[in-house]
Amino acid sequence: MLKLTLFVIVFIPCCKSTFPSIEIKQGILNGKFMRARNGKEFSAFLGIPYAKPPVKDLRFKPPISADPWEGVRDATTLPPSCPQKDRYQKGVKVVGDEDCLFVNIYTPQLHKDESDLYPVMVFIHGGGFYFGTGTMYGPDYLLEKDIILVTFNYRIGALGFLSTGDDVVPGNNGFKDQSLAIKWVSENIAAFGGDPKKITLFGEAAGGASAHFHYFSPLSHGLFSSAISQSGTAFNIWSLADRSLVATKASKLATALGCSSADNKVMVECMRLIEPSEIIEKDKIFMEWDIEPFIPFKPVVEVEHEGAFLARHPLEIVQNGGYAQLPWVTGVNGNEGVIKVAALNKNPDRIVELDQEFNRIMGIIFEKGASFENAAKRIRKFYFGEQSINNSTLFNLVDMFSDYLFFVGVETAVDLHLKHSNQPVYYYFFNHQSPNSFSRVVGVSNEPYGASHADELPLLFPLEFLFENRKQTELDRRMSKLMTELWTNFARLGNPTPAPTPEISTLWEPVKSEDLEYLYIGGGLHTAKKLLPERIRFWKDELMTANHLKDEL
């Protein structure tokens, strides 16, 4: 009772403060006031440490909870990103700092009755487990609603996902960062007015896959209540490493850094002495064609050990127990593969090379080498027939990348959730392109590519630094309002469309059958089923099992 009394004395002064202040377990935080797109005021607390800096002896190790601080901590400045380099932009340097494990909290109101706490939305950024940062995703749109938004950083690239294939560095340290961040939110969010029993994870691409992976991990069970996976799941082909390759990759990186790979312990100790920027720069040794393979260091099924994030394959977990029984939203964008094709199309020579050396290049992309030749021939015939790969068949190429990178994995995940969970799964197909398209960030600016990978993000977040001269059309604004309504409804109620409204008259029903019913989100909303069945069947029947290629091709 005394604790509650003190809380009231501290936080309800006679007149409004010039800045919000709060005390949590680690200490006192001074934040700042901000305003949402509609002018609504909210409080922001930025750069709160959830883990100790993963530097020196703590590099390549699981995270350790952050220490408390003395006095008052300034929480008005966004923290640095974790060390990274944007592969889509040539000539850029490594940016970021290893001391990067921070959370950012945006809350409508600090002083909430325990019976009326806000639902919490924890965003996990994407970027292929290689680049990205939580700090770029601002609260301006989502904080129009009565929710709390949390963003955070986690280790990426080799610093977050290197594995030696044994217990020296089992792997998934980036996921362990995420799990600790979610635990921090669960333990502290009530002080910010948030409901620890209503925590929804959501993320895009690698962030969407991350959100889904938490359904499979004992480290995260009980810490969240639902998730939204945008264009990424635990069953996408890029989301899980081939265990037979991880130790070789660790050794290859170590050798390039001048460290002996004869003994894993000695090798890792040596790599702990290397500057993080040098480790990131050396990632280029894995690129055999253009920027492929795109993700050299991925999540992995770890060796059995205490503290493992993932010690069994997700397919085994979902079929045999251990999969969190929680509601889920997932879906894809209409032309996901544009993110690849737009980047390739900046250099016409790359398209010519792909046409002339298709089998070899596909072996590189799939990390299968010459053994992939027969499969590559079947893929080319299915998508191109006897045609060349050139400007007239670029959308065939878009379809190919869309299917194997995104559509097949997401549909596999939806089907498995339907069969092995007692909780609903809501499936969507997003097909709106605005002037703020990611195809214009990574590729040629004015091509009408359609709804690219990540094109839903500018509707949920402002992303000013990517779209400095952005022009939102009236349709963009309506779509943004619609997306934030669907996403926050799900976080609040576990249902994106609890009842028809003048703005959203179509009810989004959960998947009910093997037809895998979905919601089309474009200029309007409508329900449909059996998304691109022939294209998806080609991959599922002939080439893939879960998120791995079949052994015999």
C-alpha cells in the first residue's frame, strides 16, 4: 500500500510537468512528450537498457539483464543501432554500436488503473537478420490508438547469429536478445500503463519470422499473448540455417579475420578481440553472386543445452508439442519478389547473367551449388518456359522470388497452425502500392512494380528517413488508418474485425479449412481462398518440405 501511495505522490503533481517521469525496477527515467499524426499527445521513453552491452567477453554469448542505474536516466534520445551495413546501398560504411540492446516505449498515459491497462504491441524489426533497427519505426500512426508501442534492437549478422554448431557458440543470440527484451517488457510495462497479459509481438520479414519463432521457444512461452507475422514465418526458406553449413561458415569468417579455426574455443576468443566493423565488413566473403547468398548467418536449431532458444526443428515442435497455443495473424504482399528484382534491375548486366547462368546462380542463392542443377531447370521451365529472362519477363522473375522466398513458407505455416493449434490464425494478402514503395528504395525509382516486400510498413510507421519527400495519396491515408485499425484491434481483442464499422464493413474471419481463407487488403477489402494454388503447389509438391528443400531433387 505504501508503494502505491508513493507512486501517486510522485506522478500526479499539481500541474502538468514539462516532461514525463517514471520509476521502474532499474531506476528513474525522464522521457519526453510527443504527438501522434492526429495531434494526440503521448509519452516517450527512449534508449532504456534491457541487457548489458554484449561486448568483449560477452560477445557471442547470450544476453545478461541490464544493471540498475543511479540517479535519473535521460530517456529522450533514440539509441544507436547494432553494428550493420546496408547491402542494398553501395559505398556505405558500417554503422552502429555493440552497446545497442535498448527498448523504446511510447505510451498514451502513464497513470492507469490496473483494471484498465493498455494493450502492448512489441515491434521486431526486419532486415534479413543482417541489418535494421527498432529506432527507425516511429509511433506517429499507431499511437493514434489506445495502445503502447515498444521497439527495440537485437544483435544481427554474425554478432547475433553466428553458430559454431556446438556448445561453444550454439547460436541464436539475436533471438535470445529478443526473448530477454520481451521478458523485460512483461516485467516492466505495467509501470508505463501497459497490460503484461496483453502483449502482441509483430514484425516484418525477419521480424515477422522472429515473432513466429517465439511460439516455438521455451524462453518466450508465457511472455506474450499473440503475434502478427508480416511476410515472414519460421517456415520460410531463408529463416533457418542448414545445420551442416553453420560450423563451416563460422570457420570461414574466422580465417578471413586472421583467427585460427582449429579449435572452436580459441577461434571464438580470437574473434572477440576483432573490431565489430571488421567482422561486418568480412561478411562480403560469403557473397558469390551479386549479394547472394543474402543471409550468411541465420537462426539455427541449436545443440541441446540449458538456455537453448530452439533445440528442435519447428516442424517437429509444431507436430509433437511445444508450440504456443496463441492467436496469430500472418500474410504476404502481392509482389514480394520485387525487393529482389528491383535491386537486380539497377544493373542490367545482372539480369543478363541470370538468364545465361540461371542454374549456377540458383545453386548459389539456395546454397546448394551444382547439386541444384536439376531443380533449377524445373524452376526455369515452370516460370519462363522457353523464354529468356529480360525486361519482358521481369514479372515472371518477381513471381519466382515471391513464391519461394515468401508465399510457400507463409502458407505452410498457416496450414500447420490450422492443424496443430486450438487458436485462430488470420491470413491476409496485401496488395496496395503507394508512392512510398520499398522498390524505390532498393531499385529503379519509377517502375510500377506493384505491392513490394515491406510496402505495408509505411502505412504503419512514418519512416521519414527513407521517404523524405514522401507524398501520401488520399488512398494511402485511408489504407494507413485501415491497417492500424486492424492491427490494433487484434492486439486489443484478439480479433482484427470484432464488428462491422463504416470504415471496415468486411469481417476478417480466421482460417477454417484447407482452402486457407484469407483477407484481400488493397483498394478495398474482400475475402477469398486458395491463394495462387498452382504456383504454391509446384514448390510444395516438387521441391520443398517445410522450410527445407527436399533431399532428392
